[in-house]
Amino acid sequence: MNALLLSPELFLREGGIARIMRLYLKALCEIAGTDGRIDSLVLNDEPGPEPRLARYTNGQLGEHIGCDRSKLGFIRHTLRLARRTDVVVCAHLHLLPIVWLACKLYPNLKYHLVAHGIEVWRPYTFLERRALLGAERILCVSEYTRRQMLRFCPALPLRRLIVLPNTLDPYFAPDLNDQTSKAPLGTPRILTVGRLSSDDTYKGFDTLIEAMPLIRQEYPAARLRIVGMGNDQPRLAALAARLGMTDAVDFTGAISDEALRAEYAACDLFALASRKEGFGLVFLEAMTYGKPCIGIRAGGAPEVVNDSVGQLVDYGNLTDLAAAVTDLMRHPRDSGVVRRHADTFAFTSFRHRLAAALT
Amino acid sequence: MRMVRRQAHRGPDSQGIYSDNDVTLGMCRLAIIDLPNGQQPMSTPDGRFTIVFNGAIYNYRELQAEFAATGWLFRTTSDTEVLLAAYARLGAKCLSRLRGMFTFVVWDAREHTLFAARGPMGIKPFYYARLSHSGLAFASEINGLLASGSVQGEIDPASVGEYLAWSSVPAPRTIYRGIAALPPGHCLTVDAGGRLRIQASWHLPAPVQAEHSAGNYGDFIRGLRHQLEDTIRAQSVADVPVGAFLSGGMDSTAVVGLMARGSGQRLKTFSLVFDEAEFSEQASARLAAETFHTEHHEELLTGTRVAADLPRILTTYDQPTGDGINTYYASQLARQGGVKVALSGLGGDELFGGYPSFRDLPFLQRLLPLWRLLPASIRTAAVARLRAQPSVRARKLADFLAHARDLHELSSLQRRVLPEAVRLSLLSPEARAQAGRLGPNHPMLDDFVFELIGADPFQIISAWELRTYMTDVLLRDSDVFSMVHSLELRVPFVDRVLIEWLWPQPHAFKYDPRHSKQALADATTDLVPAAIRQRRKQGFALPFARWMLTELKPFLDETFSRSSLAACPWLDPQEAGRLWHNYATQGDSRAWSRVWTLAMLIAFANRRPGS
């Protein structure tokens, strides 16, 4: 199989889409076969060698090109590489019209879209609609995303929409050498991870902070560890201060993979209070450490978090959020069960399912 | 026992308690079927299952025969025992066999599990609260839960924001923090470990079912007539007198006509009339009553009377509502008129396209893609300009253009009472932050959207009307305000079997944009007088806009006073006072519902429950 993977980013920043698309690259290289070739074209990444690339590729990798945000360059390379490609896997709806254009030039070309979350939960432009209707498969990270696509494009044939849940990076698996965070102890220590952007307030970090006074009524030593950075941090810090929770909320900023592992290892439970997660990869990361999870009954989170590994609450419901913490502390989930649940999203199954979807 | 006593109006005929080491179930019964023998809580002979049940199972006789044939020995002829047998035999699968309005709870003493279910459309309510150490308290009215003493009645600022948007608090929220409503068509289980699980037990049928669709309009109308007769027959089952509300509109006249046709006895019907001629449907109701030879009861409702009764009415609320006063008086009239059960035409507008939304929203939907083609700066400026207009319609259009992306969101937003900008301005900073976080759309948007994949525009609008305004406002108010008079109000249009038959029928048969509710008129053309079939829709409305400036003005002045607003920390008192002041001085009659909705919230916060 000769395939071309088009991504907005792979290594430039640590976003959810970048992380999962690295695994698409790895899976494509592994299923390409000895005669196959996988090309990778990335819109925003910088050109030049990328030390982490070797982790996610093998000898089947052909060209890997970072376009350094040049859209013109990205289009030019797409049209050039598409000529020698059987299949294009497109990581973002924004890039799909370019693939559709390539398909006009090379009618035998088949293309697939990976549909993640909010980027496809909206009405589509004329061009996007045309491009979607031409896709061979749309690989939705969750049933929720699949349904949203049907909502906004009812003409999409059902058989073309496949749910292919995200997977966990094998390199992120817990290691016996993992250090435990040296952060101040707290009981419980609640961990949350994500981008603190003022454009993404739906992520619900503020609700977690607002729930802390309620949580501290039951657990006076409770701590909230917020991992991630962004321009919303000053507002969130001010909110914590206004609630008198400055000493209960830690902002770690951006941290290394090793430090993140340490945070997962040290926390008592993981919480992501986001209303609009297509999947919620961070839940999987926490679960590989056997940590129970609190998610929101919205988006794709209910497809990852269930009663046996955690609890779901309604978005913005502070009382239920605090009650969920209490419940998980009083009735701890079996960490073995939590890990086994994470294993159902293992990379090997993901690779098999991707191979089946592409054939 | 305190909880049972607080809800005694719901069932004054008998009270009962079941208690073991794990659970206590209480019940106050309104005896409708098998009067001497249907006492609750009721247990199976082996003592394993015990049930408390609110509502009526209309097909209980068919089910009783079926279970009796397989060896179940019935001790009564009550629908409660049939429901108990159905659950004991089939477990949760029994829900798909039930035709009725219900919530029920079954305690399984052997497995130490609790099962609760609420009927498909949520005609009967179910409220619950988690207690410490995995406990659960539940009741049919929130006032009953509060009477337990284990649940705090603290108003939730986030719910206040929801109430101002929808004129009620949509499930699963309630106006109180920590008290939840089980959504319609859902069931709840508590396992032996105290773990609570909620899941949907009923969905609207598949939108297209070629094998069940009528081939032509004639077949459709014959089928509809058969279904309507079947529904009325089923819902007339009772061992006590059954009457009907008769507003004089198409829906209630059709219900009364079908009841009169199938009944050997003279039917009792009930209407409210007003001095204000433009609101009174007295002539139509009398015409219908004469046509069907009913024993017709009328009652004149005046603003003076409403003003005098309001303090008492407010004590019956368990959540604020901007509607429902009409049902309060109609139910009182029916109970005083000697019936214990009444049928209502509620639901006809939702099923047969009786609201303007069925005509307007598809048009707006076609405009949305063109609107999105405009540059963002122009769109922002246009929305700001519309929001600055005093007209309610302009501000509603602003909400549509700013927040709606498809027909679902249009359908959701069109039922809002207060435009988003006005709603947010009325809230305190804390409540405003929470309202902003939840957004302007209905909280169940995703659930309803996914239930309707593949649905046509008529089905989408119909479903939204059924699932939001009808369920959250009309049915909730109907339950509270009928049960306060110990009247069982039945709604034959909101019948699972009828809805499941009607749903996949071609929309062109169900709805004619030129003639409101043509299908219903055609199916009852031999019953409903032509003068009523051809009348324009009037609705079951009260002349509030006028009363608020006259007889109800002292009540509203007091409600919006500084001392009353002091009990509402989740409101901006200045903005709230300004809303009333502008209405009182400028008299924009179209704004009455917004002011009344807010007034009911403030009055609710100031009431003395149980007084």
C-alpha cells in the first residue's frame, strides 16, 4: 500500500490531534507491507530532522516533509505526492478540500478523513461538503463524532462512517522507573491535563477549580494539579484566588513526558471536566496508570469512561463533580480493572482496525 | 411518613408504608382502578418484589389475562398488581409492554436492588436525591423530598439561568441543588453496593418505516381514526367517573367527541371562561358540549380571583413555572364537578403541527446557509443591531442568527422565553457565569439530535415540541396542578402507541401548512362541528397581559419590591426591577410572559412551603 498522511501538526506542539496522528503514522508504516511506502506531509511542522520521528516510523517511510505553515507549499507537495499514492489519510477537515482537488487530478486516488471532535461538529462549507461526500471512509474517533457528522451532513452514506477509537501511545505506557511527582501531598490529589486557552473554555478547568471548595468540605487537604499551559491561566489563577483556593490548586505549566508520567503515577484520580471532547485521550493515559477518571456526560467521554473505571457527571454541575470525587474516594475502582479497560484501546488493536478500514 | 403526608393531596384515598432493613417505600393512593384492593406499596406473594406506582396502566386487562394464562395468580384486579407481575416476570423489559402514564419503583428484597422507571413522555414525574453513604431519596414532588429533612432546598444559580431560558428547569436538573429529575423514558437502578445507574428505556421510533407507512391520504386518515378511537378507549378505563377538559379548540373537541361516541353515559365536560371576550372560547365549547350532549360545566375566571388565590397556588408549586394557572382552575372545576379522572387535548399541537414553529422554522433553516456566507463582521453587527431593538421578535431573531446552526438549534431556541442577552442581564455575576457556561441551547440538545438522525423537518420540530415545551412545561404543570386537586389528568394524544404509529407516517399527511391540524380535522370530520374545525387556533390562554396591569399589579409590585428581591441572590435586583417597571409603564402586552416567568421565580423564592 502506498499512502500519504496529511497532518496539520505532528511534532510542533503537544496537542491531542498531533499525538494521535503520530500513531496513525506508526500504524500506516507497520501495515504498509514490504513493498509499500508511506509519505508524510505536515502543514505546520518545521522542515528538517525530527529526533522523535524514528519512534513512529520504519523502513516504509518515504518522504516526511514539514511545510513550516506554508499552505502553498503544502498544496504543491500534496499534488506531487498524490501522483504516486493509492490512499490519502487526511488528519483534519480543513485539509480535506486539498485532497478533493488532488482527487480531481488523479481519479483513482482514494481518501479517508480522520474526524476528531469539535472541528467536525459544525455546519460545513460547500467545498467541505463536496470533499466529505467524496471520501472513501471517515474514521470517527467516537460514536458521538460520527453522529455529529451525520447531523451536519445527512447525505453521508452510513457505511462510510466508521468509528475507530483513539489509542494510547505505546511509548507512554507506565514504566517501573517512573518517578512519582514531588508535588506537595494532598488527599485526594486530583489531576487534570489540557490546553488552558481562552478559546477553549469548554475544557472546564474553571469548573474543577470552582468545585474545590465543595471537595474541601469533605477532604480539607484535597489538591488540584492542572497540567498544561495557555493564555487562560491568569484567569484561572485569579478564580482560584477569589475562591480562596490558591493553596489547593497547582498550575504546573507545560511539563516533559517524564514529569507527566510522574503526575499520573502520583494522582489519586484524574478529572477532565470538558464539555466537548471528541474522545479524551488523557483519560486513556490516566487509566494506564490504573487511575479512576471523572468525565463529563457529553461528547465522546462516555465512550471512554464508564462506571467501572470512574464516573460521569453533567457539565457545570459542581455538586455532582464534588460528589463524584467523594464517591471515587469512598468506593475506589479496582486499578486492575481500570488498566484492563485502557488495554481495550491498545495500539495493536488500533492498527488492526485501521488496516481493515483502509482495505 | 412526613414525605407521604406532604404529598397527601396526590392520593387522599389511602396511605401505606413498606419498610425493611434497607428501604422504606411510602405511597398515598388516588384510587381509580379496583378501589378496595389496589393499596400500595404492594408486594409479590413471596415478598421478593415490592412496588410503589404513580399513574395508570391502560392495557392492564390484556396484560393480566396474559400473565394469568401463564400461571400468575392475581389477588386483585388493579393495574398495580399487573405492573408488579410484569416486572417480576420480565424485569426492565416489561417497559416496552406498558401502555400508560407511569413512574414506578420496585424494590427487589432478594437482590437488594432498586429499580425505578419513568414513562416514555414523562407524564408522571420522578425526583431523587443522593444521600450520604450511597442512600437515595425519591418522590413524585420535590416538596415531598424536602419534607424528608434529608435534602436541602437550596436554589441552584445554574438552574435559575435554565429556568429563565425555558420557563421551567429541564430534566435532569431541578431548581434545587442536589435534587435531580429522572428524564422521561429513562430508568434508574441502584445496585446492592449503592451504585446508581441511569439509562434510556424508550426512544422515538425510527423516522422511516416503509412497512408501517400509509400508502395514501385516505388510508392514513382511516388509520388515524382507528388509532384515536383505540387511544380514547384505552385511556377511558377507570372504576370512577371520567370527564374531560373542553376548551372549544380542535384537540379537546376531538377528544370529547371520541369519548362521547364510545361512552354509553352522559359525559361531564369542563371549561374556563373569561370576561375578556378575545380570550374566551365559551361559544365554541358550548357548541361542542351541545353537539355531544355533555353535562357541561363552566367557570368564570377573573383577575381578581387569581390575585386572591395566588398565595395558595404558590404553596402547591414544587418548582417555579411561568405557566399552568389554567390547569389549576380547570382541575379544581373538574374535581368539584364530580370526576376523579379527566382527559385533556394536550399534545395535539405537537403531533399535528399546531404551532407556528412548524411553518416558520423550515424557512429560517433555508436561510441559515446564506446567512453564514456573510462576512463575520457583518453578521456580528446585524446581531448587535437586532439585540438593541425593543421588539421581542427582533431579539429572538438575533438569538437564532447568533446561536443556531441547524434546524435542531432553531427548534431549541424558539421555545426560549427570554432572549439570551436579557436573560444574562437579569442574573447575578455568579449565576451569569454558570448560564454562560451552559450556553443558550437546550441542555438535552445532543440527546435529542441523536435520537432524530434521519428525521424529516416536521419530525424534528414535532420532537422538539414534544421533548421540551410539552414535557418540561405543559406536562409538569399538568401533573402538579391536577394532583393538587386529587384529579388524575390523562393526555390521550401523548400515548406511546399512538405516537409510535403516527411517527413514521409521511409528513405531508400529518401536516398541511395552509390548514392547521387538517389531518386531525379530517379524521374526526363526522364528530367535530365544522365551525370548530375551521376556527383559527386560539390556545388555552389566560388574559394575563391585562390582569398584570390591573388586578395582579399589587401582587407584582410586592413581588418585584426590594425586600422580595433580597431573597434572590442569583438575580441582579436592578435589572429585575427594571423589567417589571418597563412593563408596567410601557405596557408592551407581548412581553407579559417574560415578566410573569420572572415574577413566579421571585415569588417561589419568597414563598413559605407547606404554609
